[in-house]
Amino acid sequence: DASAKGKTVIMVGTKKSRPFVLAEAVRTAKALGVDLYLVDDLAHRGHSKDLIPDSHFIAAPITDRDPEAVEAMAKAVAAHPAAAKAHAVAGYFSSYAKVTARITDLVGKAGIPGRAVSASDDKVATREVLNAHKDLEVPSRAVTSAEDARKAYADLGGGKFIMKTIRGENSRFLAIDLDSPEKVEKAYREMDEAVKAFAARPESKTTTFSNHPGILLERMLEKVPGTDETSVEVVMQNGKAAFALVSDTLNIGPNKELAAGSITFPSQAPAAMQAAIVAAAAKALNVIGITDGNARVDMMLTPDGPKVVEINPYMGGVNIFLAIKSLTGMSLVEQGFRAILGLRVDPGHAADGVIDYRFLASKHSGAVESVAGMEQAAASEGVEYAELFVEPGDTVVETGKNSYEEYGEFIVKGKTFADALSRTIQAVKNIVIGVKKADGTVATMVGDHAQPTAPSMSPGLFSKVVLGFLSTFILVSTVVESTSLAVSQMTSPLTQGFLALAALTSISYAAYTAGSFLGGRWVDRFGISKSYRAVLAFRTVVWTAMAAFFFATGTVPLWALVPLFSLDYFAHSIGRIAEHKLQVTWFKASPTESSRFGSFRDFVEYGTVFVASGMGLAVAAWGFGAVIYPAPVAFGVAALIALVLRLPGAPREATKAINWSAGFRSVFSNNGILKPMAGYMLINSFLYMLYYIVATAFGAYVAGVPEQAAAVSGSLTGLYGVGALLGALAMDRLATKLEKDTAHLPEGERTGAQRKLYLASAIRSLKWAALAVLGAWAFASQTSLFTFGWPFFIVSPALIAIGFTAQRALIHLDTIMKDNIPSADESLSGSILGAIRSMTYLSLVFGFLLWGGFFALLGTGAFYAFGAFYTA
């Protein structure tokens, strides 16, 4: 750094909205012992008065973009005494790019040259330079009229194109998917009119669109499936990327139709893909002529490799500096300064989180009447920067087909992308703006308009990934329901004693508890996708071993049955955590959507009870092989399906040391989770005792023969399944009703209102569930009235009522627990779910031992003890 001492740098321009740029430049200059001069408009002197002395201020009307004015300014600066001793020219604002570059050329010192800026600022010139290199080529042409646009479409060979302005950002004026001459002509007329209208507005004078920049027709790049448009913030030095950070540029809108509505730092793309993008960006910058200093390159990964969308000389606009500084500790201003002086560039540290940089889009057109909620939004969790560009009296314009005008921006940091996005949405929901429309009415809009709030972020119930997941869920649930009935009867409770059954169930559920405890962190660390696939593959192996035993001996001896079934349940518990974490990941921000998904999942699960009942009859007819042999095939098919599903992966912090107590601490410190968990555990205990101990005992006493007893148990659980199915359907209807009841509220208030209504509904459901447990008495009293097949006696309505009310209560409590997982703990949601499930199933272990012992001691009298206990 000593070589920089005493050198002179001329910096061009300041902006009131970006005071940190000048502050950083002054700080860096002082630290290096550099003499800093500032070229700026006199009207902006207030921005620099306290930092730059008059002796080092060079007045020039740099906001004037007229070519003759730019040339005159550059010559005046070049004639200034400071220019003679200057070693470099620094610029950080693309709006002053041309005058900065021209000064660089005339002074003849380090900095970004005029030819590079001219080629970058003008998208037509950019393409002309880049298209000389085959790997960077993208066909395009400037168009000057609707008729010329039609001709250009034909000249370029037809196909699919985009249309954008020759200068300026593309979120404001952009048309995509133009695949016919008619669409191209229509897009030109609309864009030309929109640009002219914006240029006539007062606020346009400080933007690139103060004059019509012209329109470009360009071949639409085809993205590699599953990738996003990316940008690379670069500090170049000696033709190499001394610093580079890749970010994802995402669209917003209900159908993701609004371009560049958010930026994610750093990119969520794989490291190898990011490396290829950085290499292509560095090559493009060298081709353009930017070898030293700051630049930002917008890229897209295509089947032919990374392609340049556009190049922005100097530092990325808006507040990208703040985002990168927060993540890496690296100052783009300082390192750009160092790069042009030939000093070592410090790239900072690896990103310590994820930033969601989001722009707000207007729902209405008109004059702003009121602005509220900005203080609460800015003070929300994770918000590092928040700004609204409008105040009462300003004009806003509603979103177009593919473009929008941002009226605000937020920089929000989180541990993961999902965490940062969730925090952003919660913050912007506080903003409420009143807009007076052309017809005189005043409409309100909430800050999350067109943003990916939870319902739109979540896949639809009938999306490919959900249906794919549910297909694996059906296979798994069918096997679980069928084999659990068969395996429990294979213990021969009447001949070997109910303690054998209790041993099987208690040991297997002890394994289930251990799997829940260990599996929570497993899923958090390795992600839903890897965990779910590994579980299905492992269970395929376990049931293959079970089938091999059965094939060899005609049964599965107890010494093999217990450990194999326990291993299966250990894996099953991890799979269930992965399944339930999907609900948290996809539907965290909406209790009604979460409830609907849970209802749908449970509807599918209890629908398999009917299959299990049929399998019970199959066992009665053909023996236990009817269940044992298909099991490994079903798990194998499920594993293959899971292999192609795009389920959520592991978060970035997954490599951190495992804290096994974190999930339990979160549960016990949060009454919103702890209290509903207590009710969930009690109802779950009743149902599992009913399912495994009581139903098995009922079948054993009535039928005597294990194969016939399996048919009896299957019939009873089938009846419970009828009630559970009806309960799941009722919950789906409830979610629809809650959405309807809150539809009249402002968007920002709906989720909170739905949570309150949902809680009230949960209280009612718990009361009905308690009353329905009285049906256990009716169940117990029918032991002598049973015939094979479906037991449509007094027990039938009792079991249906128990299933209906219990299922409603369980879905309520499950949704409330998941909804109360704080956003800050979402990266630990698997651990929290694991803690809940391990405690729930530990209670079942004690229950199995208790009730297995009661049936061993009391015989049929245990039916009455069971009913009395749970009714009380």
C-alpha cells in the first residue's frame, strides 16, 4: 500500500441516495494517503461539503447527458491542475458513466476507458463487440418502428425474442416470449408509447430514460431448466476477476412474469456453475475493454453455456454495495479504488448468510395519498436497509405484462434463502399505501403485492412435485398399514402372550423415538431430498431381508422380527420428519394452506387403511406372504420416484456442528408449540393404543387364529379410517371457509386473522374429540357381538366418530405447532419436529408396555380399563 501514498485520484459524481459511496472513497483515500478530488454538479455540493474541501471540488454539470455537454465537461476537467498529477479516475455510478469514461480518456490515466463504457452503455454496441466471439454471440438488432420490428423478426430468422430499451435497466421496459411478427409489432408500439410517457414525467429527469434511449430486439435466451438469470459483481484487475460474487436475479408476480423483482446474494446455484459464470463474465469484460475496476455483468446459463445479458460498467447500482458489504465484509468502493491503483484487492470472507434484495411493485396507478407502516417494516427482523421512493403527491404505475416501476426496496438478511425471503415478506406486509386512482377512488395496496407470499411460493396441491411426493406417500403408507397389522398378529398374542406383542411394539417405537431424535438434525443437515431418498432405499433393504426370512421358514421368528421391524421403524421415523418438514418449508406463512396440505396428506394416508383392510382379508385367504412379499417392491418403486423429485435440499449452514438439544430447547421455550403438543400427545396415544393393542386384542379374542384375527383388526382400523377420512375432508372445507371469511380484509391482515380463527376452531375440535372418546366404551362392550367382515354394530358409529373428531383435532394441533415455529428457527425445523415426535413416541412406548401388561393380567377386562382411562 505504500506505493499509493501521495498519488492523486479524480472521482466523478455523488448521489444523495447513496452517501456511503463518497464516505467509503474518502475513508479509503485517507487510509492510503491518496489525494482525492471530486467532480460533481454544484447542485450536489451539499452531498460532499463535509467530506471534500472546496480546493478539491471540481464543479461540472455531470447530470447533462448531451454528447456535446459531456465532451465540454471532460475537457474542462482535463484542463484542471489536478488532472496533470492524476494517477487514476474512479467512478461508481452508471448514470455518470459516459462523462467519467471520457475524463479517463482525456486524462490518459488508469480507469475504465471510453470505448468500454460506450460498448456497455449501449446494448446494440455491446452485442456488436461480443458477437465477434462465437461463445458470447446473441443475435439482435435495433428497431426504429413497428414495421422495422416486423422486418427485424424476419431478418433474424424468426423464433422467440425479447424487446427492451437500448439503455437502462430492463425491469421497467421489457417484453418477452415474442414468437410472431404480430407480437413483435404490438410490443414495439406499446413499449415506444410507454417510454415516451415516462420520459415526459418529472421523475424521469434523474434516470437513464430522460430521453428515449431506443429499442432493441434480441434473441430470447433459453435457460437451462431449474436455473435463474444471474449477475456477477466484479472487481477486475489486470484482466482478471480479483473479486466476484454471483447473485440470482428472480422475477416476481403471480406467474413470475415481472422481470428482475429481486436479487439473491449469494447465488443458490452449484459452485461449479457459478465458477463457469464468473469465467464467462471475466472474458466478456476483457472483450469490452474493462480490465481494471468495478463492473456488473448480467448472465444467463443456456444449453450452449453462460451468455451475457448485459454489461454495466462501474459498480452495481441501487444498494448492492450494502448487500455485499454485509455478507463478505468487503467494500466494493475500496477494492475498486485499490484495483485501479494497482494495489492488492481483498475479496473479504465467505458469505455469512443470504440476502434477499427485493423491489416493491405497485398494484394501482395514480397519485399517492398516504404512506403507512414504513417504521414497522424497517424495524422488522433481518431488515438491513429499507427505502420508499414515493411520498404523498408522487405518481405510481401499476405493473405491466412483464415490467413494473419499483416504488421501494428492501435488503433483508437471513440464515438461508427461505429465511431471508420469509423475513422480507413479513416486513413489507407492514407497508400500506393509499393511491388515488384516475376515477377519483382511493385504493390501498400492501407492500407484498406481486411478491412471493407463502401461497404463491408453495407448489400447488396438484403440482408435479406434490403429486409425485404423494405417490411415494401412498406406497409407503399402504405398506405400513398392511405390514403393521400382519406383523402384530405374527407375534401370536394368544399363544405367546400379549407381552410378546407389547415387546414388539414398545421396542419398535423406542426405535421410532430414537429415529425422531436423531432424524431431526439429520434432515436439517442433509436436506429433505437426500434424507427421504436414503430412508426409502434403506427400508427396501430391510423388507427384502424380512421377505427372505419368510421365504426360507414360512414365518419370521420373533428374534428376527423384532430387530428388523425396529430398524424399519427407525428409518420410518426419519422419513416422517422429512415429510412433515415439507409442510413447514412449503406452507410456513399460511395456516390455511398448511392445514389444507396436512388434510390432503392425511386423507391419502387414511385412504390406505381401506387397502390395509383388504390386505387383512388377503392374509386370511393366502397367509402373511400376501403382505410380506409386495413390501420391498413397493419401497423400491417409491425410492425410484423420490430420486427424480425436486424436493428441498440442505441449507447452507448444514455443515455447522450438530446441537442435539436445540430442537428440545425451542419446544420447551415456546408455549405456542409446547401446549398444543401436550394435547397432540394425549390424542395420539389413545389412537395408537387403539390401533396396535386394543384392535389386535379384539381380533385375537374373537378370531383366535392369527390370519383371521388380522382380518378382524383390519376391519376395525378400516372403520376408524372412514372417520379419519371424513375428518380430513372437513378440515379442507374449514380452510376454504377461513379464506372466505378473511377475504374482505387487507392483504397484510389476512394471515393474522386466519391464525386467530384457526385457533378458535381448534378449541372447538378438542372438545368434540374428548366427547367422542366415550365411544371407546361402546367399542369395549361389543367383544361378543362380532362376526367376520365389516363390524357394523354399535362399534361402527363409535369408531367413525372417534376417527372424525380425533383427525380434526390432530390436524388442528399439528398445524398450530408448525405455524408457531419462529422464522429464526426454520433452519432447525427438522430438529424441532424431531423433538416433538420423539417425545410423542416415547409416550407411546410407555403406553404399549402399560396396556400390553394390562391385557396380559386382566384379559378382556382390560377393554374396560382402557375406555375408563382415556375417557377420564
